[in-house]
Amino acid sequence: MLMAHPAVLRELLDEYTALRALEASEGSEATRQRLDDVAYTLCVSTGTRDIDAAVIAARHRLPGARTLDDSVLGTVAT
């Protein structure tokens, strides 16, 4: 699988965060469409199928990410 450059992932994450805030306050159709487009691009760029997984995967691919940190994974009851 091709991997997106960390700078591209950073831009997508920043835009996604800004659009979510804008959509919450404004809620226009244009904002919603752009948010959907960015979410789709994040999913494709990270090889995931939902935006929550895409955001986590993108953040883990950024410089300085703690790659051995599995705190985002659910715990297994024993």
C-alpha cells in the first residue's frame, strides 16, 4: 500500500479539524461536502474505512508519534 507523506497527512488532519469546528458552528452544505471529501481522502490515505480509524492512523504516522503506544486500542477483559 502506498503511504501518504506525513506533511500531507498533517494538512489533512488540520483541515479536517477546522472543518469539523466550522460545521458545528455554521453547518452549511458546502462545509459538510468539503468535510466529507477530506474524511474520504484521510481514509484512502491511511487505508482505513472510517474516519475515526483514519484520524488515529494518520496521527500515528506523523513525526514524533509514539509508534509503540497502543493506548488507542481497547482493552481485553480477562
